[in-house]
Amino acid sequence: MHETVEYATADGFLSSVWLLVAIPLASAAILLLLGKRADRWGHWLGVGSVAVCFVLGLTYFLQLRGLDNRAVQVSLFDFIEVGSLHVDFGLLFDPLAAVFVLLITGVGSLIHLYAVGYMEHDPRRRTFFGYFNLFVAAMLLLVLGNNYVMLYLGWEGVGLASYLLIAFWYDRPSAATAGKKAFLMNRVGDAGFAIAIFLMFAQLGTTQFNEVFNGVGALSSGVVLTMGLLLLLGACGKSGQFPLQAWLPDAMEGPTPVSALIHAATMVTGGIYLIARSNPIFSANETLQTVVVSVGALTLLIGCVIGCAKDDIKRVLAWSTVSQIGYMLLGVGLGGGAYALAIIHLLAHGFFKAGLFLGAGSVMHGMNDQTDIRRFGGLWRYMRITWATFGLAWLAIIGIPPLSGYFTKEPIIVSAFEREGWTAWLYGGAALLGAALTAFYMTRLFVLTFHGPKRWTEDIKHPHESPPIMTTPLVLLSVGSIAAGALMASSVPDWLEPVFGPHTEHEPVLSHGVITALSIVVTVLGGGLAWALFRNGTALQEQPAGVVVTAARRNLYADAFNEAVFEKPGIFLTRALVFLDNRGIDGLVNGLAAAVGGGSGRLRRLQTGFVRSYAMSMLTGALLIVAAFFALQLGWLS
């Protein structure tokens, strides 16, 4: 039975935590409604609003540390009051919300600053920053809401803002299509999340976090399993996990700062937050945890395999995000102390993945927006800062000690080996294989981009480093890539204990030292193999490949499957319904109307307007009546 969850009412300075949502929301409203009058300074307002939220978030964090009960909520007003349904428009600031606020606003501020330089020549830069601020405001509401309806409100706000940002260059068909794809696939997950909220209210009469968590123990295992699976469906949609992962790489059609914000600090972490916040539900059912672990393990391998076959620098990083979120999902599925381990990896991932995406944008900035890594090479001589910061993020994500990824990913691998029986080997082996493949495709990306011979196209004369406004965030994020993992691994588990309970460890099937050694060995082997294969470049044209590589290039046929199973039958069904509506329902209504109209038209011809015609009609009628009378008298009609 999970411990009773109680939240205190915020007072003093913490009662103003609503400013975290209000400030970027107000900035977005100004930028989107004020028009061209804000073109000259609107981008700085966008940057400043998120930076102010980071300072506020840090202040609230320090205030929370001084409280005995590290969980306070602020009730602003009644949001929904219908019958027995009461939904409070309130915010919850606890250790879990605090770390997400710092990640969203801290890394988000750096991405906003980078975007000032990246979007400098875009005529719609003000609008872009308006959407950017709207995205941050929605994400902050998502992590700060004190009930599932508030979380869902932020959830849908993030979905809307992501659509606007992914399709920002809507004049490009690929960007418009990617935006619609992200929006529609997220609707599938959102439907599951919404039904889960309905089920909570039907079974428990509430959507408040503490009331739901305290009532889980009274529910049957079937209800808990159903509720958890629906929440998991929502998480898979938002975080790009199997089977709803296909939209995430296509989101690269948006500007690079959008890719960094979505993939590093905000949107894709929303699904992990949902499961972590709902930990009493998932911890109450072992089958549910097994499903979560299985989805995470499968997704991390899918992301790794496809990442090995991609040549677009941003798409490699996108599939890397799918894989790394898989590690986090694996962690939250393991339960117990692994919840905190998943959050630590999420926080570290925010630093090094943002650094990788912004580094990719810096490369594109200097290479005339080219993205094919086969056409790069030797760039370390021309982009020293980008090369150095990208290299640190590369070492961090593959888990080379003592960088941050080593301190966050390796404990998840150890926890996977702590499961009972053969599942320890299954999930632990998947995590180890993922580490090897991550080292391979990320090293391939790094080597082909920055090392080896020059393979530039003729229109590239002089690659150049990005301006300071873009490289400064890269340097700051690289500091996080170096130190964030060690710092958070030593402090975050204790900080999150009020949310997840005390950290518990089980004896793994292999000793910690052996698992750590294996993790380092497979990482070095994967990276070394990639360096050996690609240090001299690669073929500039796509070559015939085997079954596995071909499948990876085609995203393991996920798009083909969705097209065959959902898209084409959906189009056929839509056309059939349109035909039935036009020829069936509308045909019946229109046919009846035509019959009435035609009959009335013919009857109308009898009304000529001439007295002689009416007199003849009356005479004819009278003669017919007289004839009928005589016929009856003579018995002719008997």
C-alpha cells in the first residue's frame, strides 16, 4: 500500500508560483497580438520571459528546500464545478515539479538565446518567439498542475504549440505534413489519456493527484491495469515511444531550436513526467510495470537500429532521442528507486541533447543549411567551438566516464539486471546492446561530420563558426554535459524521495562492477568500430544494403505499417462514408425533394389563370358526376 499523499497549502513567496506559467503566457500574447510593432524587440522579450522564469524557479526551489513538507499547492479558482465533479485550477510545487521547472526554464533559456541568432533573418521571428513562449508556458502548466485535468490542459497546449512550431515553415510541404503527422499521432495518445481521466472520476470521483493516489489501493487490479495502460498510451504518444514513435523524427522539419526544445527539455519528457507523477498507479500493478519496461526496452533498440542507418544529422539525433527516452521509460517501469534514476537521466539528457541539436544547427548555419553528414567532413578545423562542445555532448550521451551520461545511464542498466529470473538478462541485455549501438551511431555521426576528408558540395566555399550568440549557449550546455550527471546522481535521489519513496536496491544477477565494466567495454567497442569504419569518410551515394540496413533506412517499416493498416483503410472508409452520405442519405432526401418539386411543377401547369379553362374544368367535373350518378342508377357500377 502506498503511503498517504498530502499536500500543504503554499504561503508566502511560494504562493506566487503561478507566475511561472503567467509570465511566458503573457509574453506569448504580446508577441502574437501586438503585431509588427514588436518586431524589433519581441525576440528579446521572449528570451527574457523564460530567463525570468528560471530565476523565479530557482528561488522557489531554494524556498522549497527549507520546508519540512516539500510539497505545496496553490488553488487559484474553481475550474469545473458540475454535479459531483469538482476540478480545481491549482498548481503543485514539489521536488518532482521543481526539477522539471529548472530543466524547462534553464535549458529553454539557452535555446531561446540561441534562436535569436539562428532566426535572425527570418521575417516571422516575432511569431516564432510567440509560439516558443506559448510552448514553454504550456509545458510549465503540464508539470505544475495539481490534478490530471490541469496536466491534460498543459498537455494539449504543448500539442498545439508543437504543431505550430514543427509546421512553422508551412510553405514547405514536408514541414506542413510533419506538423499534421505530429498532431494526429499525438491525438491517439491524448485519447488514451483522456479516457484514463474519465475512468479516474468514474471510479474515484476525483482527478486530484493526492486523492487519486490515496484511492488506488481500493481499486481492483483490472481497473488499475486499464487506467495505467491508458496513461501509458498517452505517454507513448507525447514521448515518441513504440508504437507511436513515427512522428518524432519528422518533427525535424521545424527550425533547429524547435528540435532542441522538443527533444531535449520539454515535450518528449512530458510522457516520462506523466508516468513518474503517476508512480502510485504503476507501482500498484506488476503486470503494468512489465508492460512499461517492455515498451521502453523495445523502443530504445528501435531508436538505436534506425539511428545507425540515417544520414541526416538531425534525424540521427531524433532517433537518438527516441532511444534515450526508451531508457527513461525502462527506468520508470522498473519502479522503486529506478524512478529517480530515470529522472536523473532525463535531466542530464536535457543538457547533452540540447547541445547536440544546437551544435547540429551551428553546423548547418556554416554549411548553407545542408544536413547530409556524408557531405561534411573535416569541419573541426573551421568550427572549433562547435566541434569541442559537440564532442563533449557526444561523449556524454554514449556514457564515457566521467561525463554526465555515464552517471545516469549506467545505473539504469544495473537496475535492469536487478529484475528476477530471465527477465534480468532480457532487459539488461537490451540496455547493454542499446549502449553499444548508441556509441556506434553517435560516433559515426561525430566522425563523418567533423573528421576525415572534406566532402563538401561545390556551393560550400568557406565553412564558418557561428556567432557568439549561438556558441555561448553551446559552451554553457557543454558544462552540463560534463558535470550534470555526477552532481545529480549524488543529490537528486534524496531530493525526490518524498515523491518516489526511499531508494531500494536489489542484488543484480551480475555484480555492479561487472555490469559497469561490460557497459564501458561495449561502449568503447561500438565507438571504436564506428571510428574505424568511417574515419576516412563514407560513400556519397546510397549503396545497396542488406535486409536489416534497408529496413532501418525505412524506419523498420513503421510508416509503411501505419499507411497500410490505418491510413489507407481510413481513407477508404472516409470515401465510402462520403459516397453513402452523398448518394444514400443525401440521395434519398434530394430524391424526395425532386419528386415533390417535379410533381408540384406538373400540377402547377393545371393552373393556367384563364376563366374559360376553369369553366371547362368545372363543366367536365359536373358531367362526370352526372354520368356516375346515372351509371349507379342503372346498375352499371354495381
